[in-house]
Amino acid sequence: MFDFRFAKKEDIPLIFSFIKSLAEYEYMEDAVVTDEKTLSEWIFDKQKAEVVFVLSPEGKETGFALFFHNFSTWLGRAGLYLEDLFVLPEERGKGYGKALLSYLASIAVERGCGRFEWACLDWNTPSIEFYKSLKATVMDEWTVYREEGDNLKELASFCNKAED
């Protein structure tokens, strides 16, 4: 039996520490450009994402999941998208990750979502094997694309340039 709790605004430092630990695990520390103020604004003020913690029997936060709703035009309903899932290294192998995914799946079902999705780095074999053990469908026929930074601004400016 696992306990969970949704994050509160005062959990921002803890959320940020989990994010930095995840980035370290993924060898992407330099990619973290956010700060606690920005996280607080987008998670709590603008309510664009939610965070849930899985708790140890002693009530300590041992892992977290940050998720939000997306939308499937084919299903005509929202889905749940897991952006980040992280369990402290010393707590892995105890079922916390599976518990978090199960809890998020129950939220998706409760909210009437049509699907529950997430992405995983290609090199992250332990996580890939874990997801496969849960019978998750590998979407290897899809490729993720991204625009960010100056490229995002350049693409955004196209609609303005077309009017010139």
C-alpha cells in the first residue's frame, strides 16, 4: 500500500530538487534553466501542470510525477501526459515508480481521459524495460519534434512576416 499527496505551493523547493536530480540522472543538468519562481508561477498560479508525490511508510517524499492534460483529436477527449517521473536512487526497486504510474493511471480513468502517455530517452534501458513490463505500448513509429529558444521565436515571427 502506497500513499500519495498532491504538491502544494510550499513544495516548490522540493519539486525543484527532484527536477535537478532527474536532470543529473539523465546527464542533462545544463538543460535546467527554470527556477523556483517560474515553477511556482506555471504549476500553481497558471495551473498548467500538477505534481504528485509518492510517500514512504514514514511519510517522506520518495518520488514525484509532474503531469498535465493534453488532447487527442482522434479520441475527442483529454489525455494525461507524464512529463517527469523520478524516484530517489536509494528508494528504487521498492515499487514506488509503479505506484506512481498506477496512481496517475487511476487519475486518468477518474477524469475520463482517453490515454496516458509519456516519453523516455532511447538510452534509458532500465526505464524502457520497466515500462515494457507494465505492457506500455512503445510508440516507435512516432518522432518527437521540438522548437525552442531562438528557433521558436523565429518560427513565431513567420506569421508576422507574412503580413509584410
